[in-house]
Amino acid sequence: MIEIYQRIALIIAVLLPFFNIPLIIRMIQRRSSQDISLFWAVGVWTCLLIMLPSALTSPDIIWKTFSVTNVILFSCVVITVLYFRKKKI
């Protein structure tokens, strides 16, 4: 049986990456990603991808859930940043 703190952590592991959605929406509404550092976005995304194999092979469901959800949603952030940067060129 999963302890209550593990259930809370699992819920947060799913919810936390969803805070990327307002960032994506803001970029789409303004039609710009100039306030987001391209270096930062690609750097964070690269680190998440490098950590993903560890999460996928881990028996810890919380780590696995957080990493997969974070990679998916932060990939959307990076795609949005790149889309609006490419549009400027």
C-alpha cells in the first residue's frame, strides 16, 4: 500500500510540469519568445533528456512519472521557443 506522502508526491510529480503550460500560452498570445533564453530552454531540455534513462529504469514510480511528464511538457516549451525564434529570422 502506498503511504499518504507517496500519494501526494505522485500527484505533485504529475502536476508540477503542468506549470509549463502558462509559459507556452503566454508565448503564443504574445507571438514571441524573446523573454525566454534560448540557451536556458535548450540547456534544461538537454538535462531532462539526459536524466530520462535513469528515470525509466528506476523502480521509483514518482521519479519515473515526474521525468516523463516533465520531458513531454518541457519539450513543448522548447518547440514553442524555437518556433517563435525561427519566425523572427
